Amino acid sequence: MVVHPAAGNPAGTLVNALIYHCKDLAGINGVLRPGIVHRLDKDTSGVMVAAKNDQAYRHLATQFKNRTVEKVYLAFAHGTFGKKEGSIDSEIGRHPTERKRMSTRTKRGRSALTQWRVLEQFKEVTLLELFPKTGRTHQIRVHLASIGHPVLGDPLYGRKGKSRAIEKPLLRECVETLGRQALHAHRLGFIHPQTGERVEFLSPLPQDMQRVLESLRLEDARNSRP
């Protein structure tokens, strides 16, 4: 679901849904972005928070600005990793020639830091837990692609984004099963604007990514048999 209306997506967005269910949201942060303090890329699944009044909006926006919000993502990435955890510290900016893309090879980049940890590793795909410490556009997707491990099924930064171009049958099947980038906002933690308590919300791995995980585990088990 697209977060807010834009050219080509005038309806069916998260903003449209929020306004429908909460009639008094229209004045919070402007009519086109009521209550929206952050966003997810189109086709990235997972948990988001929205503000229901101005005080909550200001409080949450400050937390995001100060980078005190804990964000944890899950992703399937191409390839295998030589170590269990690490970080990617590369500036991100607009791609020099392709305006829809972001890049680490840019003259006017902004600082970006993503920490990662391997959860499960298979023959050609790795399940990662990722901790973006900054909030740049397409950050996780750009960072993983920059180190040669793009997100599985990513149509913009992925390796052979079209499933029919993938030679390995299992990988091709996984990408076709997903129909999107295998990126999921798993956990979001922040200070509640009203109570001042630390709260945390989790979104379990969605069914499409769970099916991919099961397929990878099954194939791994078959290959490990004597």
C-alpha cells in the first residue's frame, strides 16, 4: 500500500484509509499527509505509526529526527555473507542519471548508516535482520545493493529483477512468489507521546516471505541429506 497520494496513486493509500477511519485527521501535518511521521517504500510490508493529533505528531516527529526510534527490518538478500554481522556506512543521494533511483555514488549524498545481522544463511540467499540508524530514501535497498547483496525481488536495485532472467529455479520461484522486494518492517519502538512510556510494536513475517523461508529451508534440508 502506498503511504500517501501522489501522481498515479490518488486513492487506495494509507492516508486515504486513515482519513476514512479517523475523521478528524485532515488538519494534522497538512491535508495530503495527515498524521504521517514516516513512510515505507511501496511494496515494503510491516509496521508503521501514525499520529492522531498535533501533540502526538510533534512528539513522534522529534523522535524520528533525533533518531531515537528503534527500527528493525527483515530482508532476504542475494548471496551469502562471510561474517555474522556488520554495518554499511555510505552516504546516499539521488542517482546521477536515473531520477527514480538513489545511490551511494553521488556528489551530494547525506550520511546513512545501516547495521545488519545474519539470521539464517542458505546456499544463495541470506535472511537478514537490519537496523537502519538513519532514515534515507530506499536506504536498506541501496545499501545492500552497494555491497553486492541486493534485496531479493527488488525491481529497482535488484539483481536480474525480472524473474524469468534468473537461472536458478529456486530463486526464480521465490521472486515469483513474492512479486515484490523481500523487505519487511518487523519492529518499531518509541516513546509514547502521551504516557511517556517506551512502547514496541511487532509485525510478524508476512505470509509471502514466510513461504519463501520455508522453501529455502526445505531445499537446504534436501541438499544436506547424505
